[in-house]
Amino acid sequence: MPIVAQSTETTDWVSRYADEVIEESERRAPGKPVVVASGLSPSGPIHLGNLREVMTPHLVADEIRRRGHEVRHLISWDDYDRYRKVPNGVPGTDASWAEHIGRPLTSVPAPKGSAYPNWAEHFKAAMVEALAGMGVEFDGISQTEQYTSGAYREQILHAMRHRGDIDAILEQYRTRKAPAKKSQKPLDEAELEAAEGSGAAAEDDGTGSAGYFPYKPYCGGCGKDLTTVTAYDDDTTELTYTCAECGFSESVLLSGFNRGKLVWKVDWPMRWAYEGVVFEPSGVDHSSPGSSFQVGGQIVGAIFGGKQPIGPMYAFVGISGMAKMSSSKGGVPTPGDALRIMEPQLLRWLYARRRPNQSFKIAFDQEIQRLYDEWDKLEGKVADGSVLPADAAAHARAVRTAAGELPRTSRPLPYRTLASVADITAGAEDQTLRILGELDPGRPLTSLDEVRPRLDKAETWINTQVPAEERTVVRDEPDTGLLSSLDDQGRESLRLLLDGLAANWSLDGLTHLVYGVPKVQAGFSADATAKELPAEIKVAQRTFFALLYHLLVGRDTGPRLPTLLLAVGQDRVCTLLGA
């Protein structure tokens, strides 16, 4: 199997694959553009697991392009595949769409209200928009157009002439058992859906009662692929089929017939040879004996005279916060969903920093704040020159392509700060600008445009991913009962905080103040470091923070206190804390 070796080195995996792909391309087709490929089935929302099918060859192609080589990244839209099922949670659909099962995806109506002419175009459009936002350059190929235009006619006739040879290859795998799979357990049913491929690999391989035929017509009566080829003449190319759905039967000359396609296990290797693909990754669903990728590796050479692409098996992409999303949405998040809550640089980085055989998660829950903190820390290391080479490479691939740098937020304030402000202000721009303008008095923010689009992503995350019960609502009136019940230490902690508000009214100043109050109360300097303090100080800090949260928002926890204090404003803080 010509699989690129899965290295465990810490050097940049993209560069290693680019080296191998350039070398292999020169062996196969010297002087011609390097061809890398992806395949996507627009059978429903194209999710973040499918995105790895695109990002792996994109990153390699982009590296090759940076080196001055001509390269084509093909995305084959498998829009001539059969409609297999009605996906869950797709707006504008109902049970009636089940009547289209078995028809080509381009013959199925788009969801109600869609601006697109059919099912496939509706779901392709969302992916195309997301890829444009991520700076992914590609050449799209519609398999509907390829098949219905007769582009593959010679390849189809060739496969039918050699159907006995294809059948013999497939027979080697039909009774072979797959080995037990290593545990890579998805979190729930929706994540299992994200781990699956298009489903094409599960389709029949062309075996029928009348013999083996690697071509399946779409019925001339009902338009479905529930057909069986009953006879074929190699000399005349006359093909006869019947339909199990509607009973329709006809004989056609395959040399002029364009309403059908090769079965998947023959179709994929045919396209490798037709396009001259050198590099294409495949998902874990193609790793077992008899899978499309393994069988295709034999068919492409023996039947079509081509070579199997080199490329890695790529691992599962999980979603942090999946259960919460799937229960409300009924589906798996798409790249478009991710780009509504994170900048394209962050999403690109998540795919660039992990080797294809490493699984990872994309955060839709609170973890997104930690990921952004990690990203901002990496940006700082790049700026000061302390970044490690592999991390620098992943960062470079995230922020720019061979075509140039992706648009970015000119003043990238911490995502968690922006999210907290968006939470507290409910998106009121005047209040948002006031709070953000007070974060750094030495360099006040003058326009929200400086913090866009990151601010918009954080607002969308708050509004769509944070449950209502976790949103922050500042008290209207002081909690007089709690204030009156405080002991001397509690009242003293509030006094120390209130006395220092005016002089420390900035993000850094308030951070120093709220952490310093318990230190001062214990007899230490507010500047004392953790190494200089007993463990009890951390307990005292947590107790103090909980008190402030209760007095300000009526809960044990909330946004970071310095941000919360700035958002509430000095006057209101003083009122709620009993000044």
C-alpha cells in the first residue's frame, strides 16, 4: 500500500509530505502540475470531520505552491452519488424527502426555502463559502457533469469489458474478515456520524444474479438506482436493466448512454487514473480489508493502468460540546458553524498543528476560550522569536497561504474577555466600546472595528453556544441580606476592594487588586508571588471571588472578575457591594 509513512517526529508534517509528493509527481508525470485530491459528498451538511479530507491535501498543496511548483487541488463533488437517507435536523425538509432515496443527489429537491436548484448544490454552496473564508484554493469537479456529459465513456466501456477481472479482484476481499478495530470511541451518536465517511464505501460492488457488472444505471422510469443489469453485449455495448422500484426495463447502447455511474469501488480508482492524482488522504473508514481504498489500489493498476495516490489515513475529528449542540441542532457542526465562532486562522491551525493520524477536538464549549489563549500565546512567541520550529510552521500555515495573508483582527484582545463583555452587555455597542476602552487606559480602544472580526465571533459564541442558565445577569439591587450577614473579614475585604477601585480601574489594575485583597488581609504584600504565600491564600482568594460573584451576579462563578467589574462600572459596583 503506497501510504505515506506516519512519522512521530516533531518536525513539520506538511513539509515532509510535500517533499514526498513532489518527488513522486516527478516520477509519475515529470514537468506536469502536481495533482492532489479530495472527495466530498454533498448528501447533507458537510461537517468538520469531512473538512480534514480537504485540509490535509490543501496544506500539502499550499506548501508545494509556496516552493514555486504548479499544483492542482481537486475537490471531487460526489453529487452523482445516490441519495441514501434524509439527514436529521435539516431545516426545510420532512419525511417526504424519503421518496427521493436512490436518486442522484443533483436530482433531489433542495430544502424548502433554499436559493439553490437541488440538494447537492445547496450543501456544496455552504462548503464553498467556508473554504473561501479559510483561503482554500481548489478546482471543483462535479461528478454529475462528468458522468452525464460522457466524459468517462471510454473508462466505463473499458471497465465493462474487464468486468471479470474486476470481479476477481473484489472476490479476494468478499469473504475476508476485518480485524478488530482499535478503540477510538466517539462521544455520542452525533459524533459517530462525524467520524463516518460519505457512506459510498458501504454501497454494493456490482454483484448481481445475472453476473458481475461494475456499472449501475439510474432508472429511466423513476430515476432511482434500484436497478439490476441483466445483460450486456461487449461488441454492441447493448445493456439491459430492470428496476426493482417501479418495474421499468429497457435496453440501451452504453456507448451513448449517460444516465448511470460506475460502482464506487471502481469509480474511485478510475478517477485516480483519469486525473493523475498523486496525493489523496483517506479516512479511517477505508482502513479495513476490502475497503474502497485498498481494493482501489489493485483496480487502478490492473484495470486502468494508473497508480494509487500516496497519502495518509486521517483520524477522527471530535467536537467539544457536541452533546449540547446535537440535542438542539440534530446534526454535526459544519465548517461554517465553526467560522461563526472562531477566526479562520484558529480553525486552520487546529488542522495544521496535528499530524493526520492524530485525532483532535474542535471546541464549541468553554474550551474555545482556552484554545484562543493558547493561540494568542503562540502569536506572542512568534513575535518575540521564542517559538519552536514546528510550532512556527503550523502558525505560518494558519495565518497565510501561498496567495497571501488571511484577513485578521487588527487588535486581537483576549477572546474570553470579548466573550465576557458580549455576555454582560448583550451586544450593546456603546456599552461594549465603553468597557473595552477602559481595559487599557494607556491605549484606549476608539472603535469596535479594531477588535473585529474576533469580537463578532465571540458574540456569536455567547449567543448560540452558551445556555441561557449560564449567561451573566448583573443584579439590579444590592443583596442586602448577604451584605448584612458578613463577618468582619468579609466586610473588610469589600472595603479594601472599594478603596482601590478608582486607582486600579483597568484590566491589569483590577486583576492585581482582586488577587491582592486576600493577600493583604493575611498580612502579605499585594505583590507577593505564589511561591512566597502559604496554600491557604488560594483558598481565601476563592472564597473572596465567590462572595463578589454572589453580590454582583447572584452565582458562585461568572466571567473573569476584572472584566466583570469593568463591565458593571464603578458606580454600580460600589452600589452592589454596599458602599
